[in-house]
Amino acid sequence: MSDRPKDTKENCEWFLNELEELPAEGPKWTTPQELLTRMPEAAREHAARCANCEAALQDFVDTRRALEEMRAGLPEAGPWFTGRVMAAIVAQEEEIEEKKNGVWISVRRLAPRLVAFAAVLLVLGGTWALELRRADQARGPEVRPAESLFETAPSTPVNDDLIASRYEEQGR
């Protein structure tokens, strides 16, 4: 039996994670050996034993060099750049959210208007009902004849004499 740990898939994944966590700052043209010096001792030992991880280390260095060359030709972003990009992202997220929940967003926007309209209708309806009540009270009490077969309350007398006298005056 050997005391050396077996190189497994977990070790390779651990090595690649350690490689990705290395800071991007440093010399522009790094070599695989320089990157290995920044990594833990166990990662260096694993890279020495594993050909796949050694190739991944070389690919990582080549990728960083290519990205550095691309970055060199780009102009520097102005101070407004971040704000505008973030505003564009927020606008796109709101648009996606509106497409997803469009009906409920419309209801939320319409709700305060409906509440205001209902409050105005309540005030107008209450005022109208109050004015009707005051007008009924100003006319005075109303006596209604009993409308049942057996009258329990006395009904108001009808002045037949007044109607007959007027009829007679017109006939003469």
C-alpha cells in the first residue's frame, strides 16, 4: 500500500477551484510556475502528479493572457457607465416581471384610482341622501290613510263640502 493519496476526480475539482480563486491582479504575463507558487502545497503536489490538471493550468494561463490582450485595446469606462448599465438591467427586469404578472401589476396601478372614485361616490351619495331627508322633514308630517280591510286608526276626513261647492259655482 502506498501512503500517497490517490488522485481522484474530487482532487482535480479541488485543484480547479483553487486555481479559479487566485486573484486576477499581478503580473500581466504570468507563467504556470508563478501561479503554482501562489497556490497551497497540496495543489502543487497534485499538479505535479496529474497531467490533466497540469494541462488545465496551462489553459488557464493562456486564457488570462488572451483576456489581458483584449482588455488592453478597450477604452476605459466613464463614471456614468455603471449607473446606466444598472438602470438598463433594472428596466429589463421590470419588463420581464410585467410580462409575467401583467394583470396584477395593472390591478395594483388601478387600485388607488378605484379607491378615490369610490370615496367620491360615497361622499356624493351621502350628501344626496341627507338632502332628501331634510326635504322630507321640511314638508311636514304626512298622514296616510290606513290601507287595511279593518281600519284601526282614524283616517283624515275628506272635505266633500268644499268640492261640491266649487262644482256648483262652476255650474252656475
